Amino acid sequence: LLQLEQTSKSIDSSAHMITTARVPADKPVRIAFSLNDSPDDASSANFPLAFPELDQQLQPLPPCHDSKESMQVYKQHCKIAEEYHEVKKEIALLEERKKELIARLEQVEKESMDAAQLAKEYAELTEENRTLKLAQTQCVEQLEKLRIQYQKRQGSS
């Protein structure tokens, strides 16, 4: 039996490239392939999920140890995944800060509205006070005039 072993390299999660050699149709062919970059599954244990908090499709794929380019791509992917993780953390912190600032702004606006309401009420009361003082002064003057008239009448009678 003619045995033909082949390995495939994962191009992406849904497509794999498998190359075959021309073999006469009357001869049986055995094809073996692996979806891992290395021939044994033990090496994938050396590369556990580097970033477990990332979605599965964003995880760096284990590199092919025989390929310098694969190792570089893996390292670059890890670096990008780390940067992505840092950016997500920063976004979460900024969103929390945004919530705090919005709450503070709402509090300040409420206090500002309260202050504006109090200022308006103060102005109204001040005007009412001025009007009442004026009315009091007029009443005191009128009372004094009436006393004088009353004394004149009593003095003449």
C-alpha cells in the first residue's frame, strides 16, 4: 500500500489547505492531516489560551515552531491581543468615569436649579419687603396726619 501523509496548516477557522500528490486511481491512498501547526498535540499545550478573557476567534493561534514567520506572527498577535485587552480595560474605566461625571453633572444642575429658584424667590421676597416698607411708611405718615387733625379738633372744641 502506498501511504501518503500530509499535514495541513490552518489558514483560518473555516478553511484549510490540503495538497495532494497525483496517485494512480487503482492504488489506495491514505491521507492524514492535522489542524494543528505541529505534528503532535502536546505542543499546543505549551500555548494555552494566552488571553482567556478574549473571545475564541480573537485568541492567538499556536505557532508552527518550525517557521520563524509563524512565530513572529504569533508574537505580534499576542502583542495586539494584549493591546486590545488594555484598550478594553481603559474603555471600561472611562465609561465608569463618564457615569460618575454624568451623575455629578446632574447633581450640579439640580443644585444650580435649586440655587436659581432660591435666587428668584429671594428677589421676589426682597421686592415684597420693599413694597411693604413703603406701605408702612405711608401708613405711619397718614397716621401722624390723622393725629394732628384729631388734636386740632380737640383743641378747637
